Amino acid sequence: MAFFRDFVVHTPEEIERIRVAMQMTAQVRDQLVELVRPGMSTLQIDMLAGDLIQAAGGTSGFLNYHGFPGNICISLNDEVVHGIGVANRIVQESDIVSVDIGVKYNGAVGDSAITFGFGELPKDTKRLLTATREALMAGIAAAVKGNCIRDISRAVEKRAMADRLGIVREMVGHGVGIKLHEPPDVPNYVTPVRGPKLVPGMVLAIEPMLNLGGNRITQDSDGWTIRTKDGSLSAHFEHSILITENKPEILTWPKTM
Ligand code: MG
Ligand code: MG
């Protein structure tokens, strides 16, 4: 069920603070991707992310959020989202790794995720990662003033369907900026309602979660990790964007600060 009734339009002063937290988020994400290697435990990756967040001058936007125990979410292979770093989980050469990061700074918070592997990837894995990244970019391209939330959803769904990928429905994109989750929801599939019209000042986290197999998911007994029910690989790409008078501004685009 998607909730569309409310949406948040940020003030220019808020947007300036959000911009900084988003840039920190992008910086930590890209530094982390460069440093993650097979042989590391997912707990090591989480601690490394914690160090990078601190070095950037921020704090984790995820730690303790609804009781979440990690600095970031690390989800491998068939894990969709919300994986927790653990000491005995060692990243293998053949794994795909999703990291989801939010840096909090000066009363604002970022949100961005990426999925990657190591070396030459099997054809289907490459297809999944490419399609999920392209679904995100298609959603962003539809995030223009005057469109509605459903136009973003439709663009994401269309790209996912082109590769017959499973679209996770239980978790969706969202407003973001001052709080990690703000209204409205941004589903990755077309819903019966069109949702709010997009207006400048809205900040949205668009985040397709796509599976090589079906769309069904299940939650682990740790109370957090979400994985595909059929064990198929899952990918997750997320950017936070600002609706403007013209093209959307990708706030978590890679940039050297
Ligand atoms: Mg995220
Ligand atoms: Mg998000």
C-alpha cells in the first residue's frame, strides 16, 4: 500500500543543508565501493563505512533508525536490502554487494545505494545490474515538474519489465532530506492512484529493487535482512533527487568535494 496523501516541499535554506548531507553520502558511497574487497567481512565493511562517515564530518543516518544496528546496510546476492554487517560473513569474489548509505549532517540526511561485483560478472548478473541502474535513471528522467509520482513509477517499471525482472513491491522510494523517510512513497510499479504532482523543492529517493527471479521476498530471523523468496539475485540502486523548474538535480551524483 502506498501512501501519497502528504508530500514535503523543502525551503531553500533546507535544500542547502540537504545538498551538503547528500554530497557527503555520495562521497562515502564512492569511497566505500573503491575499498570493498573479497575477503572482508560485512562487519569490517560496516565499520569502514562508519570511519568514512566520521571522516566526512557526519554521522550515520541509519544507525539506531527504528533500532537498526549498523552504520549502513550491506546486502549480498539474494539479499535485497537492510542487511547487517556481521563478523563471520566474508565477501566472496563471486558475490554481488549492495551498500545503502545515508549520512546525517547539520539536521539533514542523504540516501543512496549501489550494487556492484568483482571482476568479470556472469551475463545474467551484468544484465540485472545494468537494468536496475537504468531503471533508476529512467525514473529520474521522469521526475520533472508537472509529472506525478506515478510517472516515475511507470518509467522504473517499464525498464524493469523490459528485462522481465521481479520488482520488489513491499519496499519503495520515498521523500527524504530532513528526515530519512518523508512522504510521499515512490513505488517502483504503477499504482491505481497517480500520487502528488511534482513541484520544485520536493526531494525524492528513487530506489528500484529488482530481482532476477520473482518479486516475492522474505525476512530473515535477524528481523532486518530482506531476501528474495526464490533465492534469485537482487540489485538495488538509489539516488536522491531534487525536483526543480527544469531537469531533476541528482543530489547524490558522484562529485569530489
Ligand atoms: Mg537507501
Ligand atoms: Mg531510501
